[in-house]
Amino acid sequence: MSTPEPMDDDMGNVVPLRRAESTRTTPPGAEVEADTAVAGELLTADREAELARQRAADTNTRTRTEVARDVATTFGKSVMRAGYRVYRGHEQWLTHAVQAATYAHYRERIAAARAQGDAAGIAEWQDRLRQAKADRRDRIAGAPRTVLALVRTVLLAVIVLFAVLLMMGVSVHLWEGGWTWSEWWGFVTATGDVIGTVVMLGVQAAIIGVPAVWLLAAHRAGASATDVPAWAMSPTQREETHRVVTPGGIGEALVHLGIPALNKAIKAGWTVEFATPPVRVNQRGYQATFSLPLGVTPDMISDKRDVLARNLHRDPMEVWPNAAERAGFVDLWVADPGLSTKPAPAYPLLNAGTADVFIGVPLGVSQRGDVVAPPLVSSNVVFGGMMGQGKSNAGRVVMLGASLDPLAELWVFVFAGNGDFDAYQPRLARYERGTDASVVDSAVESLRELYDEVGRREARLAELGAKKVTRGLAEKYPDLRPIVALFSECHELFGSAQGEEAAELAVQTLRRARKTGIILGFDTQSSRADAIPPKIVELVQLNACFAVKSWRSNDGFLGDGSFQAGIRATELRAGKDRGTSILTGATAERFEVLKWFFIQVNDDTGWDAATEVIERAMTKVHPAVVVGTPERAAPPAPRDLLEDVSEVLGHDVVPVADVPALLAKLAPDWAPYRKLNGKHLRELLAVEGVKVPSTGNRYPVDPVTVREALAKRATRDLDDED
């Protein structure tokens, strides 16, 4: 196809030709369609400007049209919304009028009380019904007096107005030196005209204003209705509808959970029943308890928590369903939108106040906004979860609260090189940290001491005739002060060569320490049995689990069956929910979603907010409480069993069951002798080459045999030296 040549305009300038957007070659004799022909036009500067103005005009026209259409649409929606609200307002007024005319409200209450067998309620509402009828009779009887009073008020207002105008006329008359009769008549006529004008304006205002006020009042009454369609809601109402949790909203959310058994029950006519309808709690969210149909369990609802949260217009962390105490019902907590992203408030004891380990130590804030502050005495605690989710901070919060109890003695063992508790050292009676074996040795020795201390305190309580250590006893007797011992990163302790003994000591102490004022705490990142023994998890009351990956870890920290029961730290998101844990045993609830208070630190400068709190705690601590991590006496030197047995036997043959008591009396500070029994002693003596015969089931220990074993060992030692 040939290209059109440029042409000259009248001024001699070369002007390009504009080609049509599409062209095609046609065979000879074929007819050329108009829209495929080559069209040429001289594009002068004036023509280009004209085309630009036309395009701008088209754009402006289109824009004005769109704006006008949007304005008309918005105005139309506003008119329809206003009309609907006026209609709903009249509907509500009519409903109230019918109820008032028939006393329906009172009759419904009486019927409900009768259905529940509430005789007192029936009598109360019947009394109210009789009083309402009497009040109506009084109002009807007094209606004529009310009308007469209104008429008198209007007439009095007219008379007062006339009197005021008359006084004004008299004043003018006296000022001007007297009026003629015609002037007086003109004044009276003008006064009448003024009064008539005022009355007419009042009537006109009433004709215009009363309907306007009526419509505004109806509009306001209709705006308060909650069951309105979406098109009739304002943006604020739609947002509020998503925020407010209603029985209907929960029912609608359940319909769309996608649980086959639930869908089948709904199709068969099942409707949700509320033991507790949605109740607003602490301006933070809603609590509700509702039923489930046959074949549907609370676990099924918990498994669909993400979908349930979506249906309730919430973040998954803001919706927590779990099994209620009543079989077949679900206990549901729905937080306000955005609440899950808000941090916990400042630690309440940061600047003032003390704590009481017998009553409560503040830990954090529950999803309902309540400060959770359980007692530590009789509780014990385990913290678990992935690394970096807040376990160490939780331990710091617990120990900082305990430090503010003037009677508490604090022990801390950290099996790592971090300085999380360095700022606490002035308040601690024992503080060791590090990865070397000496820290494990000290911790195991301390567990031995705690186990022995439990026995001593049990005997002490029996001596005092008391059942358990109370604050009153702790204040009166220094040897009954509460002891709070924390073992941080305890997987290093229980996974060590002495781990089996440490676990046994901890378990035995926990089993008996509840009434003796001794509290143990453990934190770890692993739920394996060699990191935190399952028996410890079972025996403690406070179980805190931060974000974990699997149900096994969840149950490893919270107890077997927790995941199945809907108590799931797997729902916590690592990193995003840092500082939040699932906590059991702290309140009457089956579990709490706890935002722990945060004790701030600066990793660069070493500043620790706990420092000032510890300084304040030091000014209040009881003089009898050990502080400052003093040097402890070296542990007693190992003892020789054969030599000790030889010494306590003397020249007498003694039954093996009586020998442990003699050994304990000989070396009261040697812990192994305090736990020794006859059977175990026989086994230890056999290892040393001393065989104890049964001899009438008395198992006598002969001192001659013991000394022969000593002599053989001495000879063997000499041979080894040679």
C-alpha cells in the first residue's frame, strides 16, 4: 500500500496526513467500505487546538455526569434511609402503644415467671400490672384538668401580653402629654393587631413545626433500631453491627462454618440455644455460652476457629471457643476488633505497691481485660514455648512480683549465660547462672535441701498444731518464710548426668510442698520428657504455654488432652503474638489468653526496669529474709558408708532396718542417710562386699563382717598403689 505524501497548506508549510486507524487492500472491482477507507485531513495548529478542546470538553462532560450521578445516588440513598427510619420509628411507637394499651409487657413477664415456677416473680409482676392500670385510670381522670390548665395558660399569656402593651401605651401617653380618643383607639387597634399577629405566627409555627418535630422524633426512634437491612444502615452502623455480637450473629456464623453434622442439624430445624446470651465484658468483648446439636462437639467448633472468626468479623486471635462446663455447650469469647494487637498495660507494681505470694502476684491481662494475679503459694508454675516468645520475661514478672513480698525468700538458677536476673541479685538469697557443671551441682543440692525442708516444715507444722503455712505463721516464725525457687532453661538441668535425681527430687518436693510455703518454677523451650518431666507438668497448678508448633508440645506444657479440649497454644503466632500465652490454673476459667506484663530492658546499654523495683523491694524486705546471694557453706564431704556402719554398730549385731536411723543420727547433715531404708542399705552393703543374711527375716548386720570388708578394701588399695 502506498503512503500518502505530505501536502502544503496555504502558507507553504508541510502538513502531515492523518491515516485511519485500520486499512486493508481490496481486490480490483471490489467495493471499498467506508470505515476501511484511507481518510486524510490537514492538521493545522488551529485544528489541533480545536480537537484538544473537544476532547477536554468531552472529558469534563463525562466527569460532571459521573459526579452528578454519584450525588444523585447518594442523595437517593439518604432519602430512602431517612424514610425507612421514619417508618421504623412509627412502627416502634405503634408497638409500644399496643403494648401499653394491652399491658403486654407485664403479661409476658407473668407468663415467663409462671413457666419457670417463680411464685415470687408472678406476685411481683401482678402487683406491677395492677399499679400500671391504676396509674392509667388516674391519668384518664386527670385529662380534663390538664386541658383546662393548658387553656388557662394560653389565656393568661394573652392577658399578660395585652397588659404589657397597655402599660407601654400609658407610658407613651403620659410622656407626650395626653392622647385624644382617636389616638387611644388607634393604640388599642394596633395592640389587637400585634396580639393577632403573634397568635397567627404561633399557629403557623405549630402547623409547620409540629410535623417537623414529629418526623425528627420518628427518625431518631427509627435510628435506634438494630434489626435493619444493610442498605438502611449508615457506615457507622455497619461498622457497629460488625463490632457488636448478637445471638443472631452467632447463629449466622455457625450456619457458615462448613461442619457437615451441624449443617444437617440446621436443615432439620435445629436452632441454637443460649445458656448465656452475648454479654459485654469490661468494654473489651463479649462472652456467650450456646448449645450444639447432637453429633457436634466443641472440638469441631474449635477446629473451625479461623472460619468462625471470619464470620464474626474478627481476627482469629480475637475469637476463642472451648468446651463449657455444661455438656453439649460451647463457651465463646469474642474480643472487640483490633484488641489482639494492643500491648499489655504497664506493669502495675513498677512504681509503687507490694505483692503477697499468699494472695496474688500480677502476671498480665486476660482477654477480658482483667489483671490475672494468682497466688504463688500452693501453685507452682511451668513456662514453655518456642524460643523468643516471652518465657524469660514471664519468669522475670513472677520473680519481680515475689520480690515485692517482704516475707519471700528467692532462689534463681539459670542454666545459660544470659543476665536476665542480674538486676534481681540484691534481692535473691541464691543466684547462680552459667553453663558449667557447677551450676547444675548447686541446683541439685538446692533441690535436696528443698526436699528436706519440706519434711522439716511438715514436722514444724505438726508441732504448732497448724495445717499449712499461712501469712500469719510466716510473719511469726522465721523458719516458715515462703521460698520461691526458679529453675530457668531447666532442660539443661534435667538433661544432665544428674537429671534423673533432679527430676525425682523436684517431683517429690512438688507432691508434698503445697502446704509448706515452698514454690517451684521451671521454664524451658522443649516439652520432651528429658527437658521437663511430665510428672512436673501434672503436679504444678499454673501452666503457661507460649506459641508452639505441634499439639504434642501443647500437651507437653499444658497437660495431656489440652489440645483436644480446645486449649491450644498452637493458635498463637510466633513473633506476632510474642508475650502472649495460654495460661491454665490461674482463674475459674478453663484457660486464659494472657498478655504478660513486660519488664523493659535495653540490650545495648544494659538498663533494666527491674532495677528500681528491686531497690524499692530492698527497703521493705523483712530482716529475717536472706538477701544478697551470700556465700554458702561448702557441701559436706562425702562419707564412707562402711566406716560409718562399723562405727554405729560397735560390737553389736543390729537388724538392717535399724541401721539407717543410727547413720542419720551419726551424720544428720548427710542427705543420703536421711532417705536410706533397710532394703537400700542391704543393696549398698552388697556392692561393698558385705552380704547380709536373712536369718529369721531380721537381716542382721554383723560388725565383724563389715570390718573384714574394710580390711579387704584397704589391702586392695595398697595393692593398687604398688
